[in-house]
Amino acid sequence: MESLVLEVQRVTESSVEIPADEDFRRWVEAALPRNSEPVELVVRLVDEAESRQLNRDYRGKDGPTNVLSFPFEAPPQVPLPLLGDLVICVQVVVREATEQGKEPRAHWAHMVIHGVLHLLGYDHQEGAQAQRMESEEREILRGLDFSDPYDDEA
């Protein structure tokens, strides 16, 4: 997708292997609607301290989390293609993959797709919304040859 401008910010001090920028691009593109307008997006890879602070400041939850989505809404008179920012906590994603017995790349892909869907307006606070979002995540991940991330939650 030539209409995607993606910036991957690696501000983590973690020494774990993080997917390549091309992986992040592929996963973001897979989550965007077909034939979408030009889009700009930032994926910021952070450590637990920054994730915790942002989670506390913006969601009132005192602890790091896997992915935070910050949608951008430009004023009507300012046409900007910025979709928003994803902030992904490296340590939380790696820990969750291990604890849940998931292949790390699959979990990274899931977190990116989950975050992009939030930027596109999806939510999972209520049952019907959650089902719609999870269904979309499953379909996108299946298209990328990843297994169902919710399979063990049945």
C-alpha cells in the first residue's frame, strides 16, 4: 500500500528480538480497509515505565499494558492523513506471548492489528462490539497465516 506512511519508533532498552519495520508495515496494511485513503501512523515501541505512565494518564489504570491506541482527529478545515499512534510495550507483549503459549510473531501481529482496529473505531467494551472486533482480528490474522489468537479462550 503506497498510501501508508509508517514511522516505527524504537525507544525501548529491551534486548529482546523485535519484529522488523517491514513486519509492522505488513500488519498495519492488513488491518486497514482496502482502497483506503492515504494514512499516516506511528508505532512506538516502549518499555514498561512509559507504557505504565501513559496507561495511568489516559486510561486511569496504573500498570503497563500491551498496546495503547491514540486516534488523531484533525479539525475539519485541516485535512491531515494522520490516523494516530500505537504505543506497544515490548516487555508486556513478550511476556504475554510466553505466558499464553503463543508464537511471539503471531502475538506481535495481533497487538498491531488490535491497535489499528481501535484507531479505526473498533472497540471491545460490550459483547457485540467485542465479537465484531475479535471476528475482524481473526480474519485479518488468518489472511496473514497466523492462528486464531482467541482459540484457547473458548
